[in-house]
Amino acid sequence: MSASDEKIVNQENKNSVDLMTWGEYEALRNEMRREFRTQDDVLRGTVQGISQKLDTTCETVTTMKDQMTDIHHSLLDLRLAVENLTQQQQKQQQQQQQQQQQQQQQQQQQQEDKDPELQDDAHNARAAPRGNCPRGFAELRRPGRGFEEEDGLGKPKFSIPKFEGGADVEEYLTWELKIEKLWRLHNYTEDRKIKLASSEFDGYALRWWDRYVSAREEDGEPPIITWRAMKAAMNEHFVPTNYLRNIFDKLTLSRQGVKTVDEYYMEMEMLMQRGRVKESLEMTMTRFLNGLKYDIKGIVRHYSYTTMNELLHHAREVESQLADEAKVKGRTTGARFTPRAPPSTAPVPSMRFAPYSTPPSKSVSNVSNTKKSESAANEWF
């Protein structure tokens, strides 16, 4: 065997050792194929799960979008419904107002038919020209500043109080009380209350109300259609935020001072009404007693009382008695320093105006007796 043949044989032996057999190759191929298929199935399952989740998320987003659209449409429908209700309410109020005006005209016509003297007045009132009313004000048929009306039941006529809108808070509160009293006497609609009240605005109040109504219309806000809403707007503008706090401070520091008992009580009661103070009767009586003068309080506190009227009655009595004692003491002090006059034979009309004709010792004894009687009276109180 030649050298080349040996080399070929050795190479074949070496390759047979290093290379795998066909069976081993097929087994390895099948194993790798199974592994690939397994991993592919896992990946496919993962991708499919993610795809399902994405589909679910998209469906949820779509559902939420549809719900938001439905809510938006519902809000629009609700807004339209509210606007329709507001318009219907305004129409009903206008119809009621027209009916009331027709009834009033019929009643007035009946009264004119019964009383011929009223026909001339009614003709003059209808012939009078109407002025231009500002925005938000009533159109009044009758001339004059005050609005007068008779409801056909024999009630007296009345006039709407005028309001100018000054800086005095009490002016507005007094006007509000008068208006509330008129509303309790007459059954008016809310729209008519607003028009009647605003018809007597003057000065600053006139300009403020016209500007306030115009601003609400420009801002798209609903109009003022109730007396309560109008009163709330006026309270917010004409009553300062610290008004009640100032009233409470005045009430806490309230004292009688140089005032009489009645004046002090009226002042305290007025402050409590303005501040809408609600407290027990015992607290009110204690407040009144602590504010009395020292000499009056020292005597009144020993009396027995269960109501405010009894306490006020005792305070009046003590005040009157102390005033009488002060007068008596003043007359006694003035008589003590009356100059002596020479004896006279003229008749004396009264002992009060008689000159001193007794010795000084007797005069001193009379003064000492007077002091004793005053001290005894003071001890009794």
C-alpha cells in the first residue's frame, strides 16, 4: 500500500469518528423542531392574549365614548327643558299678571259705574302720558311717585316707599321691613312684587338696579323672577359683611349711661332686633341688668322678677325713687345756705318761704334731724 492510500484511509477513519450518524442527525432535527413548535405556540398564545386585551380595551374606550356622548346629549336636553320650563313659567306669570290687571280694571270700572265722580279721575289717569321706564321696572298707569291701589274689598290705599340707596344701612333695612309688611297685606305674584318694589327706586338705587339687570342679561344669567332673589341681591350690595358683627359689638358694650331706663331698654331691644339675636330670657334679663347704672342695679338685683316686664318695672320704680330723693336732697341743701333775713311782721303765706327766725342752735338740730331721716331711708333701700 502506498503512502497516498494510507493517508486516504486515515482521513476516512478520522471523519467517521468526528461526524454523527444519520440517525443521530434525524433525532436532533426532530428535537429542535419540537422545541421550535413549542416556543412558537407559546408566542402565538401570548400574542393572541395581548390582541384580545387590546380588543377589549378598544371596546371599553368606545363604550365610554358613547356614554360620554349620551351624557352630553342628555345635558343639552336638560338645558333645553329648563329653558322651556323657565319660558313657560314666565308666560304663566305674564298671563296671571294680565288676568290680575283685567280684574283690577273690571273692579275699577265697576267702582266708576257706581261713583260718577271717579270717572273723571280715571279718564285723566288714562290720558296721562307714560314715561319711559328703565329696564326691570314696572309700567305704572297712575301719575305720581307712589303706587296706589284698592283691591275692591274695601281696604285702604297704600304707597310703595321710596328707596334711594344711600350709605345708611338702616335706611335699606327699614325700607325692606315696610315692603315685607305690604307683601303680607296683599297677595301679589313674584313678578309684580319685583316691579312694584323697583318702581320706587331713585338716585343711586335706580342706576344700580338698571345696571344689575342689564349685566345679568349680558352675561347670560337667568333674570330675577322672585322677591327673595331680589332681596338677596340687595342685601349683598347694601348691607356690609361686618354689619352683624358691629351690631353684636354695640349690644355687648351697651350701657345706660346718661339715658333713662326706658331709653336704654329701647336701644338694647332695637339692637337685638337688627342683629336678629335669639337668646334665652335669662340671658336677656342679665344683659339688661348689667347695663343699668350702678345705683339702680344695686337695688334692682334684690327684687324678685321672672319676666322682662317685671324687671323693667322695678328699674323704672327705682329710677323714679332715686330721682325724687335727689330732688329732696337738693332742696334741703339749698335751704341750708339760705341767708338770714331780719324779723318781719308781715304774714307768712307758707312755711317753705318763711325766713329763719329761730336761733342757730335750733337750725342746726333741724339739719341733723334731716340727715338722720335721709340715712334711715338709704338704709331701707
